[in-house]
Amino acid sequence: MLSQKDLDKLEVRDSSYLICLGEPKQLYVKIHPNGRKVFQIREQKYKVYKSIGEYKKELLNLAQARQKATEILQKIHKGEYVGNDFKNITLEVAYNYYFETIGQRLAKTTCLKLESTYNKYIASSLNEIPINELNKQDFIPIFDFIYKKNLRETLMRIINFLCRILELQKHRETLKTNIILDLKDLAKYYQTLFGKKETKHYKAIVEEKEIKVLLLNLKEYSQSPNINPNVVNGIYFTLLTAQRAKNIRFAKWEEIDFENNLWIIKAKDMKISNNGDNIIPLNDYALEILKIQKILNGNKEYIFTNYRSVLSGNFAVGFFKKYNLSHSLHGFRSTFKSICVEKSDELMKLGISEKIVEMILHHTKGDGVERAYNRAKAVELRRLLMYWYGEYLNSLCPFD
């Protein structure tokens, strides 16, 4: 059984989690990434999942939550409790049910993104409203706020997520209104306001002089005051490994094989999962970055963090804007490929073909290439390529 002091000490994590408080055993607290601690009753036998309220010492402390939970449980066991019928299921209960069911099949990175967006924009104002009392006007102020910030993808993501949460309740026959249709109408309305989505094309940095300027800018940027070293190292690591920004952001220590100097990303975490696990050999410069990150984040799950959570999807924007560079992190992959094409004669002398380059980019299945070479040789050729690539970049602008 947890005490008031234990409750105060519960850590904030990157995603929401539940802790059983005990006495009664059905009393839990849910800790959100934003620090909110919400008391819940979870009586599985009677299928009652109810939020009691947010933990605040002066308004609702642990002792008061225990008393309130006991009173509700007594009513449940006597058959007098009607709080879990369809009229009283709140949006928070529907949200929790989604993650306890459908959410179990989602990738952790997807869950983190959905939880973060929901907690940032929806939780504080709409969590306690019963789903059958929700109406279009409840959402418009929130959606207007997101629209004015020009966050198109965020707005569409949160509307789609809300629809999925509520569709699950519709199938359970606990949602009796047309709020899902209203939300879909709002999605069309805001899509019209945003107008036709423009596709931005960022040119790859392919000329040696451009790459050199980029590296010089990055070195200067790393010495700027108040710059999060995770951001700088994340940019360097993206350039040195030629991987997608998403994989950099959610890279975990458990993926790093320090004994063999490999970064192994599971197929399920890759954009094209059918191509299997992605094995990226780490050159000396990438390993040096990991040594620094080990000092900064060695006790955390993720390698690169923004203090409490993973780096945002726009973590490198500040760098590109500061130096007026019309590029993106994703363009680093094109830079890598362009360099390899430009230096193909040199690479062929080392036994490195275009297929090995494509394996680093995860554009091709490893199995077919490995059959042509044998697995060990395919990994060694990738290692040779990434070591060559690191030395090439270092020759343009030393990393030290």
C-alpha cells in the first residue's frame, strides 16, 4: 500500500502509466507525461473504470480518494451504482479503454505521439465530460487554437484519434450520439481552411563545398550557448548514419551492440518493415557521439532526449533556420546516396556496390543481398562503407 509520501515521489515518464495504491485494491493513480496524477477506480469484476479526480493536496489527497473510492465500491457491490452506464462514460474512460484494447497492438512510438498530443490539447478541458454530452462546440475552441498555430498535421491527427476512440465506444453501444460525424465534418472544414497542402521539396546537399559549409555551420552551432547537446548530437548522428529522423529520435540503448559496433533497428520500427531489421555499422565518429550521450542519458531508455521526453520531430529546424539552409534532416539520406554515387568508382574498388548503399538506406531487403554475398560479408561491406563515409566527412571538416 502506497502512502501520501510515496504518491508524491512517483516519477513522471514519457508515457502515461498506472500504479495500484491499495486499500482498496481497486484504487489506482494514473501519472501523465505532463505531471498530472489522476485517481481511478478499476473494478474489473463489474467492469467499472471511473476517474475520481485529479490529485491535489488541498482539494483531493490520498486519504480523501480512498474514502471516496470505498463509498463508490460499496455501492457497486450492493448493485446501487449506476455511474458506469452509457450516460456516464467520460472521454478519459473511453481514451483509457482504447489504449487497453486497440492500443496494445500499436507501436510504442505511435502510442507516445498520440498520448502526447491528447494530453497537450484535450485532456485538461474535456477528460471529465461524458461522451454522450460531447458536442461540436466543445472542440471548436481547441481546434481553432491549433489551426491558428498552423499545425495542420497535429489537428488532423487529434481529430482522427478522437474518432477512433469514440468509434470503439460506438461498437460497444455506449455512444448514442452523432459526435463522430460532427468531428469528421470539422476535419473537412479545417482542411478547407488550410487549403491545398503544399509539398515541400528540400534539395539534397551534394556538392562537396555545400557539405563542408554544413559541417562548419554545425560545428559553430554546437558551440552556441544554451543549445541542447542532444539536438546537436542528434543532427550529427543523423548525418553519420543516414537514417530517418524518426529512428534517430526513438533510438534506444538496447538497439546498440557496442561489442560489434552495430545499431540494429527492428523491422517493426522501420518505415518498410518487410525489408527486415536494419543493421547499421557505427564508425568511430558515431561511436564518439554515443559515448557523450551515454554520459547525458545513460540511465534513460532513449539515446537522444529533450530533457523529459524524446526529441520533437522538428528538433533540427532551429539549426537550418539559423544558417538559412533550405534543407531538412531527411535530405541527409539523399546526401549520403549522392556522395556514394559520386564516389562509386572509389567504392567499387573496395568491393562496395550500390546494393550495399541501398541496404544502409533500408531500401532493399537484406536477405537477397546477403544471399549474394553471405550474411557476414554483407555486414562487413556495410561496415567498410560507413567507416569510409565517416572519414570522407571528417576530411571535409574534422569532427574534433
